[in-house]
Amino acid sequence: MSRASGVGRPGADRTVVLTLLVLLAALCWAYLLFRVGRLSPLGTGNAANFRVGPYHADDLARLLALWTVVIAAMMLPAAAPSVLLYARVKRLVRERWVYPSTFLFMLGYLFVWTCCALAATLADWQLHDAGGLDETMAIAHPTVGALALVAAGVYQWTPAKHVCLDNCRAPLAFVLTHWRRGMWGAFRMGVADARYCTGCCWLLLALVLPAGVLNLPVIAGLISLILAEKLLPGGHVVACGTGLGLVGLGTALLFP
């Protein structure tokens, strides 16, 4: 069978897809560094005027883009094994259009991440207009951050967390049991896998809201935690241990 029909060169597929993932991650971080380098929250011009006036449509559009980039930067490293595996299986089952299908699989992830970004944007919008954000776009009231830490820590022990984490740690099982043919099938698979991935990490992602959407140390720390849960042999133990740490930290902030 010819290469045009989709057979051969799995090593080349891995190189192409991995290069694309690295490029996307690099673009996300370049944008975040650019935003931090400007040191100017959205819709303000400078930090001193941060609370002056509500967000307008263009501010909300930029905030949605920022949240989408933040979530993509955090989740791309964790999603990379699933994307690479999808491309490999697509080649092995001798289906056509490996690269376009893999791109649509990734678009399924992006669709889910954009939905999460929309929810975060709406929350930031309401908090900003109510005067609840400081000049770093973090929630001004420390109690909110402490409660978010406790909630995220408790979730680390729930069955829902560990069911989703099982799926994230064993992407082959998902690919084999949820396989769908064709372009539309690739997008649907991406959406389904992203739902598990987001279900595993959604409260960790939500910690960016009280910390500030441009708090790069917090974002980098959460990326490290998400990768540790997914890739280390004791990922479930890491999740539970982190949960205890988050609950302890949140409690300490609530009752100093």
C-alpha cells in the first residue's frame, strides 16, 4: 500500500507531531512572557488605574485569549503523550490523513480548553467589575485563595479525580476503547480525552484564578505537579500527598 494511503514512517509522524506540540507550547509561553513584560493588566494602561471602569468587549476578547493560552500552556505537556499515541495508532491501523486527523484531535482539546477559559474569563470579568481583583489580576481577598487551596486539596482524594487520572496515565486504553474513524471522529476523540484530562486537573487549574492569570511561578509549579501525577510511577500517591499539602496550606492561611 502506498504512503498516500497512510502506511509507514511512524518515526517521522512522531517527529512532526512532537515538533508541532513543542512549537505550540513555545508560542504560548512567548505570549505569556510578552504579557508579563508589558506589566499592564488588560483594559487599564497601567496598574494604578486597574479598577477604573468595567471591562469592554475588546478587553474581554483579550482576556479570553489570555486564559486560553494559559490553560493550553499548562495542559499541552500532559496531553502530548495522548496526541503522539493517537498519531501512531492512526498510522498503524492504516487510516488515511494522519496529520490532518491528529490536528483535529488536538483541536478537540483546544475546544475544551477554550470552554474552560470562557468560564475563567466570566469569573474574572465579574470579579474585576466588583473590585475584587488587585493590580496583578489576582483575587484581592486572601480568604478566597485559602478556600481554593482547600477545595483543590480535597478534590485530590476524590474518586472522580482518580478515575480521570487513570485515563490520563493510560492513554492507550482510551485510544483503543474510544477509537472513531474519520476526521469528525478524530475531533470527537480529542474532546472526550480532553474532558478526562480537564476533569483530572480542573481545580488545580482554578488555582490560577486567585493567584492571578499572569502569575508564572504558580503556573510553572502547577505544570510540574500535573506532569508528576501523570508520568511518575506513583502518580496516585503524588496526587494524594499533594492534596494533603494543599489542604494544610489553605488551612494555615485561613487560621494564621
